[in-house]
Amino acid sequence: MSHATSLPLRPQPQSPSKARPINLRLLIPAGLLGVIVLIACLAPWIAPYGPNSQDLSARLLPPLWQAGGSTKHLLGTDDLGRDILTRIMYGARVSLSIGAIAVICRMVSGVLIGLVAGYFGGPILTFFMRLGDVQLALPTLVLAIGVIAALGPSTANVILVLAITGWVLYARLVVSQVIVVRRQDYIASAQLLGASHCRIIFKHLLPNIIPSVIVFASLDLGLMMLTEGSLSFLGLGVQPPEPSWGGMAAGGRALISTAWWIATLPGAALVVTVALVNVLGEQLRDRLDPRLDATRSA
């Protein structure tokens, strides 16, 4: 009787693990953005005044570094004597919360639609893609202005409009990823083993597209904040007296020649925050996309 001899497996040489260097281009914007988020969350406790507290005796005070400035109002006051620093802190809560909620709604709806349409294909894919084409034919800001003009300006309507105008972008991203992943051998093996459609979609397809979705969502957050600021500037977003960076800029535009800080400082806060979000999103893309890593190491 012949016995099959089993050869011992040769241990594979292990490459020494290289510690990835600290990416300051990722840590710096993440840290600064974290500070802004922390200030926004703690605004009711760290702000020197209430967001709508008025002091008519201190109206139109310039910032501290300008002649006539006061240590009681570091960034000056507006035409009603409200503290600009306090309102910028509270405005951060509005811009960040509206942008984050809108992105989450867009992302969840778009990812679910993209997973279903990309996995099943056929008429389902055709229907959602043609529906997306119709929506993309309408400019987002124009569509938002039309819907809010019909429903009325409010914070809830701003979130609703921003949520329903962006699902198609996530859906198209997910569909393109799913079409590639579903051709892999392990998907066919799962189907042969009798795995349900839900298990394949959420167990095998979804984990493969999460990095791309996270990167896209981080870049989309800046766009949502800008759109909210634009709507508030036009009077169709967050309504006074609730502080919003776009609304504060709109309220100070008539005084830009005499009290430039009322409109400029909230606008600068919006620009800086959006820039940090975009830089962080680009760094996350470089970090999470393996193809970019392979291109650099080649």
C-alpha cells in the first residue's frame, strides 16, 4: 500500500511591518476641525453671552485689535449690540449640524438605492439611473430655492431639501462599485452556497464600498455647509434670530463699509471650516484608497 507523503509547509518569510509615518496633513486639519466641533458643542457653556442678548449701548463695537474695540466683545458687536463671537459659536452648531444631518440622510438613502440597483441590475437599475438623470438636470441650488419657496423657509425644510437633492450622487458611486465587486468569485460562491440576497448585499458588498462612501461623504459635508450658508444668506434657510453664518453675513452686508466685521467674520468662519473639511476629505481619500497607495509605492 502506498502512502501519500505530506511535505511540511515551508514557512513564508514575513516582511517586517513598517510603521506608517505620522501624516501631519491629516492630523492638523482633523485637529483643527475637532476644535471647531468641540466649540460648537460647548457653545452654551463657553460662550460669553447669549446668542440673542442685546446691549444697545455697545452696538457696532469693532473687534479688539481695532481702535475702539473692547475686551468684553473680542470680535465686536452687530447693529443690535449682540456679541459676534457668541453668535459665531452658535452659528457653528447650526452649520455643522445641518450639514451632518443632510449628509447622513443623503448617504443612507443613496447607498441603499445603489446597493439594490447595482446588485439586481436590469429594470431596477435603469429606473433609478433615469430618475437620477432627471434630478441632475435641475441645478441643486435652484431646486432647493424652489422647494423652500413652496414649503416655507425653516431649518427642517433646509435639511429635507439638501437630503433629497443628493442621493443620486451616492447611488451612482455605489452602483459603479457594486458592479465591479459582484463579479468577484466569492460573490458567486456565496450565491452557490445559498446565501440570501440581503446577506450578500450587507455582508459582502457593503463592506467593500464603505471606504469610498466615507471619503465622498467627507467631501460632501463641505458642499452641504456652503449650500446651507447660501440659502440662509438668501433668506431661505435658518431664520432670524437663530444665528447662522450665512444669515449673519446677510445681516451685515448693508454695513460692510462701516462695520465690516459683522459680515466678514462669519463668512471667514464658514470658509475656514469648509476648507478644513475639504482638506480632511482629500487626505482620507489618499489614506483609504489602496490604488493611490500602490501608485505612490510603485
